[in-house]
Amino acid sequence: MERLALRGVSGRSAARPTNIEPEIFLDRVAHGSDDSSISVKAQNPNRKLFLWPMTAIVLGAFAAVNPFYQPDISPFIGCAAWLAGMALAIVCFVYPPLARPGVLLCGLFLAVPCFLDAKPLFRVGLMCLALLPLLAAVVPVLAPSIMDFRSRLYFLMSWFGTRELKRRPRSFHAAALLQSVAGTLAFAALVAAVQAIPASGLWFGPRWLAGGLMIFAFAEAATGFHNFLTALLGLTVSGLFKSPVLSRSIGEFWTERWNPAASVFFRKACYEPLARHGRVRALFAAFIVSGIWHLLLAYAVLGRWGMSVVWGAFFFVQPLLILLERRMKVRRWRPAAARGWTLSALAVTCPLIVEPTLQIIARILGAAGPVPWTAAMVVLVVVVTVFPLAVSLMAPSPSIRGHKTKAETPRC
């Protein structure tokens, strides 16, 4: 368990009283009268409570794949279902005793996009939006002692209290901007290469290589834009990507560099509750649940179970690679050798994710050229970066608002 600390302007620290629950302590910090210089890092909530959102995702998966009821839902009904889910999430915020059954119902709403009779772009958009009611409803479950709406936003945007949100001096991060521009240009060039390579025979190898590099280019563009924007705003907020190409192990790739927010969720919701029954089983369970979620997302776009299962299979094989690198003690290798192992292992399994990803993008954008693909990538990068930062700025943490005190200089 991580220790909660209070850090004042003078740099002195005071340990959190041990008899205060983490949620109560976070609420006191957010509403205290003399806390303008406090930087908060919340303690993790009870990991057993994460079983509720995990059960909700499983229920959504069963509802999507059941063979007894496969309706054709119109876009209007799909939007109405999403609005009903958001209304349910608001009710859970106002009246927390309803949060637990509300989480399960929000999980069922995840199946709605799989039955939509609509264009792929609309279906995948609604699938992503369906996560918002689930995330909103789960906060009162994980932090029942935090009653204020904006305090719950802080809890959510700090990744359930596992990350710190704070101010820092504003700066113009030229290197991050250059990284984002270079990643965008590389993405456009690789899209052109993918579209020029035939999807047949021996050409599949070069196609998958170009597609894999294209995914890494997207991650580099997202990393650079996040670092540039947070430096410009003077914020320290964890991003969804952190140069995955520099990973020195498969474990580091998933836990620290590729969407670590999802890693936090699946670790708390699946791995830790099951670890006492065996860490290997818990590891497989976490990746299987992640694979099921991606499988449903692919099916919402493609409408075909075959390629959707292939996309999910990419996540199913990751535990094998993690166990193998543990046995090989890859973390003790030199950085260059460790990165070589990681990229090689991902390259071997990349056909499972690259081909479905290319088909998903092609299904959404049609026969568009590199320019529309790149424009769509830029829009996606902006959305996944700006939206979390905007919500983080609404959080009540004094360390985010930065009023009545000078911004702290980040420690290296």
C-alpha cells in the first residue's frame, strides 16, 4: 500500500494518520481550509471492490455473445440506451447505495453497440462512449466516502488514487512537439506503405511490418503531444502512452508504456483479487478479460467474429511472453538487448493485432488515402489527450488548481 503524504511549500512532510480511511482523507484534503499547497497521492481503494466493474464487463460480454437474443438496434435506440446509462450513472453519484447494481446495469449497456444496425464509425464511437457511464458509476463503489462530485473526478482522473495530479512550472517543450510532428509524419508515410502493399501471399509480411510500425508511430505522436500540452499547461498528469517503442520487457510495455490506465484497472479489478489463488492464473485472467473487451470492440466495427477473435487472441498470448521473459530474466539484460527482445516478441505476435486493426480502420474510413487516415489519427490523439486534461482541471485538488501557492518544481 502506498503511503499518503502532505507536502507543504517549505518542503516538509507529514505522514497521514493511520486511522483515517483513504477516501475520507482524500475528501478532507480536497475541502480543507488550509490545504492550498498540498500535493495529494491517494491510497489505493479496497481491491475487492474492483470485482464489481469486472463483473459488469463480463456481463456485457455474455450479453453480446449470447445466441438467444441478437436484435437489430437502430442508432436512435442506441443513443437512447447510452443516455439511459449516463442518467443511471448520475443517479449513482447522487445516491451511492444504488452504485453497485448500477455498475452491473452499465456493464450490460456495453453490449448495445454490438447489435447496432449502423455504420462502423458510429458503432465504435458508441462502444467507446459506453465506457463513460461505467466509469462514472464505479467511482461511488470504489470511494463511497467521497461525496463531492468534483472530488470524485479527482479520484477518477488520478486512476483510482494510484497517480498524482499536480502543478509544475509552465514551459514550451520543443522536443515533445518535434516528437509529435515526427510521429505524425511517420504515421502518414507508413499508411501509404500499407495501402501500397497487396494483402495477399508473401506480401502479408511487409504489410504487417508496416502496420506494426504505424501503430508505434501513432503512440509516439500521442506521447509527444501529451508531453507538450501538459508542459504548456503546467500540469503533471499521467498519459495513455509513454513511448512504447522504448520498452525493455513485455511487462513494462503493458504496465508503464501502453495505456497504463487500463493496466491499473485490470490489475486492481482482476489480478490482485485473484492473485491469492495463484499469480499465474491471475495474470492470465487479467489478459483474458482485456482480450474479451477488445474482441467486443472489434466485433462492433467488423460484425465478424472470426477476425474479432484474432484480435482478442493477441492479448490471450501476452501472459505466455511475460512468463517466458521472467524465466529468461530479461530485466537483468542490457537495455539494448532487452529492447530487442521486446520488439522481437511483439513482432512475432503482431499479425494477431495488426491485420484486424488495419481492417477495422479500413472499415471505418473506407477507401480513403493516407491523408484522411492521418487526419483521423490526429483527431484521435487530440481527443484522448485533451479530454482527460480538461476533466483533470475540473478536479478540486489544490495541487491541480494551484491557487494561493507557487507551482512546485518537479523532481527529476
